[in-house]
Amino acid sequence: MNISDVQNTYLYNAQNILSKSSSSSVYPSGGTRLSDNSKDKVTLSAEGMKASENASLKDYEKFRMPSWLSQYYPKQTDLSISGQAVEETRQLFQMQDKFHADGYITGNEQQRLNSFRSNNMTANQTMRDNLEFISKYNSELMEYGKKIDSYYAEAKEELGITQRNYNEKVLQAEGDNKRLHQHFREKLLADPSVLELMDILGVQRPS
């Protein structure tokens, strides 16, 4: 199990979701007649967003991790907010479809869309901020992720944990296998380069 794959899957799908949300049409404040092509574009974007969401959830389930491992990643790589962002984007598309039903959008309807974007899409904004952080510290995150993967694999091997018995010995174990956590933590604390990366990425050092 490569833990970095979880983060890469998230980033790929997050970027897809955000690009669809950001690229959906913004219309002038006055009433505007819309072509059929404009309406179709919104529908296709909604379908693409749903496909991206399903792929993200499927891949996330495939790479489940012990609950304690999340504390060793920067908060900007948190997966949990993606579902909320998808729901926000779905609601925006539903509003657009409703307003576009007659092929015409009024100034008041446009104001409501703009207001929704500004006040009701906080998860999308958080994801954009997170992606900016990830872009800025891309090389550090790559190095840190490799360290996490390496030490996690070493700790599992030392305790006789394999892919075959992983579910039983880790995910079904008390505290997601406290001994595994201890072995993993000790390896991180013994590596000065990991501690330096934690400070750069804003990850709290384990006590």
C-alpha cells in the first residue's frame, strides 16, 4: 500500500472538481438570452463532476489507512472536505439549470448565482487554498510522502503485517494497531530531515 497514492488521487479529482466549478459560466448582470450550447455546457460539467466524485470515493476506499496516520499529513491534504465541495458545486449547477430553463437569465437570478458563489461555496474555496499550498510546496510534499511511505512499510514489515492480513491486523485492531503506530512514530522522530519537513509543512511533531 502506497500512502502517497491516496493523496495523488485526491489532488487529481480535486483539481477536476474545481476546474469544472470555476469554468461554469458567469453572465452579465443584465438579462441575457442563452443559446442551447451554453445550457448543454452546464449539463456536461455536472455529469463530469459526478464521475470525478465517484472515482475519488472508489479510489479512497481502495487505499484505506489507519485513523492515526492522518495526523502526520498537512491539513491542506485532508480528503474529508472534498465531499462538501462536490455538494456545493452540485447545488450551483442545479440553480443554473433552473434559471436557464427558459433560455434566459435575469439580473436578479445572476445576483443570486453570484451570491451563492461568494457565500455558500466555502469548501471549494478551501480546496483552492489547499491546492495553492500543495503547488507551492510540491517538492517538499513529494519528499515527505516518500519518507512516510518508507517508514510505514518498514514498521509493517517489522510486525509481520502483509497486504493479506492488513485488514485484520491494522484496520480491525484496537487503535488501528498501537504497536504499528509506535514503531512508525519512532522512525519519524529519529530522522532529522523528516522533522525539518514537518516544520516547513506545518505538521505538528508527535510527542
